Amino acid sequence: MADHEFRCIRYEIRDETAWITVNRPEKLNALDRRTMEELGRAADEAAADPGVRVVVVTGAGEKAFVAGADIREMSTLDAREGEAFARFLQDTLDRLERLGKPVVAAVNGYALGGGCELAMACHVRIAADTARFGQPEVNLGLIPGAGGTQRLQRIVGRGRALDLILSGETIDAAEAHRIGLVNRVVPAADLQRTVEAFAALLRAKSPTAQARALEAILSGGEVAQPEAMRTEAAMFGLCFATADMREGTAAFLEKRKAAFPGK
Ligand code: DAK
């Protein structure tokens, strides 16, 4: 177990899974600058650690995943500082999304504003039935500044993203599931267990294939389809150079379970 010099998050490794827990429950895990810096460092650490196969992001306590960027801290910024802060938040969440291993959000409560943006930077979202989602920035005279105007429309479609961002309304977990914002909803008491089981499922698969699938999907989503197809073909080709691919195909032909070497 590792828990280095982090103050606002907990970083723990269990069963080759890095659990990153935003740990300011008294402020509903609101993201201040220090918390975001620590999140970025944790993402880099999980990316670099060969002992980490899956990353889970969650919030401390039972009430909130993350209730947004820290409103008190943001309230004093001027326009130039606001733009710089947005770039800093965007860069941090990009590092999480791009860390090359599956990242799962275990959404245990409010996921509002920057919290919803954090969840959307994760690859799969599993929510407690008590969770609530939204981009309520318009209530503060703000807009989403940590990728929310972009990731939300890519996940749920432009019409639903416009609805949520322009109204600032929040939705419950069932509605978030209905519109495709979350992948699964489970009773709050089952969230930990469900995420652990899903992480175990992810760990049983080929990490090299997962890394290349992430690259093809994330890069492909940013460019025109013909270029994305070339990236997919390149990633597909690279799989043929891996021991994982030899093992996976051999195991299928020998009617046994694959044991991926991860290279
Ligand atoms: N920031 C700071 N403190 C927060 C907070 C937040 N986002 N959310 C909650 N807290 C604090 C509360 O102030 C309170 O602290 P004390 O007063 O006890 O010191 C404590 O957490 C407990 O909260 P409540 O007493 O309010 O708890 P309730 O159960 O009554 O209400 C709530 C829960 C989630 C409905 C309520 O706390 C709430 O509405 N919170 C704000 C939710 C929100 O608006 N979130 C979006 C934040 S804006 C940008 C970059 C990023 C973003 C925008 C721009 N640029 C760089 C330009 C993103 C913006 C956001 O995320």
C-alpha cells in the first residue's frame, strides 16, 4: 500500500488497483488547487507504476463524489487567472484520461460541476443509486471549465449536454443511466463490491490490448474518421507484436483461460 505525501487525496494500491479517493468530506470533496495537483500526481504515479493495472477514482464519505471545483477559491479569480485555472484543470483531467490503463469512477454521491467533469474523464462510471449529477455552473455565472462542455456532449449527445449545461439542473443516478452518462447504477451499499468485481474483470484482460484500445478510442474521437481508422489499424497492428496476443490466441485455441504476461 502506498500513501505518499498526499493531503487532500488518499492513494492506495490494493490488488493491482490504485484507489484514488478525494478526501475533503467536510467540503463535499470540492476540488481546490492542491487537490487537483495531487490528483494529477496520483494519475502520473499510477501511469508509471507497472504494479498498477486499473485505477479507481472515488470520494470520501457517503454524501459526495466531488461537489465541484472549490467555489470559495474560484470566487476571487480574474479573467486571466480563470483561463489559466481552466487550462490547469483540463490538463490534470487529460492526464487521468490518458494514463493508458482503465480508469473507473465509483460515483458515491454528488458529482456536480468539476465533479461531473472528473467522472467524465474516467473511462467507465459506476454510480450509487444515491448519486446526483449535473453541471450547475450557470447558477454561479460560470460555465464548465474542466472539459465539461466537450466531454458531456461526446458522452450523452449535444442536445442533452445543452439541456444540462444551460439549465444547471441536476439529475439522479437513474436518469444519468438512462441518458448514458453512467454505465451502471447499483445500490449504494453495493458500490464498493461492484467496483472491486469490475476492476478484477478488467485485470484479467490483456493490458497491452486495453492500452491500445484506449489510444484508438481517445485519439480517434478527436479527428476525422479516415484518420481515426488509420490509428485503429496501427494500434491493431501493434497488438501482433505482443506476447499478450500470442497468449490470448493460443489460450483460445487450446481451450484454456489466458494468463496475459502484460507485454
Ligand atoms: N466548493 C466549495 N465548498 C463546497 C462546495 C464547492 N463546490 N460544495 C459544497 N461545499 C461546502 C459547503 O460550503 C459546506 O461548507 P461549510 O459551510 O460547512 O464550511 C460543506 O461543503 C457542506 O455543504 P452544504 O452545507 O452546502 O451541504 P448540503 O447538503 O446542504 O448541500 C450541495 C449539498 C451539493 C447541494 C451543495 O453543497 C451545493 O450546491 N454545492 C455546490 C455545488 C456546485 O455548484 N458545484 C459546482 C461548482 S462550480 C472553471 C473551472 C472549473 C469550473 C468552472 C470554471 N474555470 C477555471 C473558469 C467548475 C466549476 C464548478 O465545479
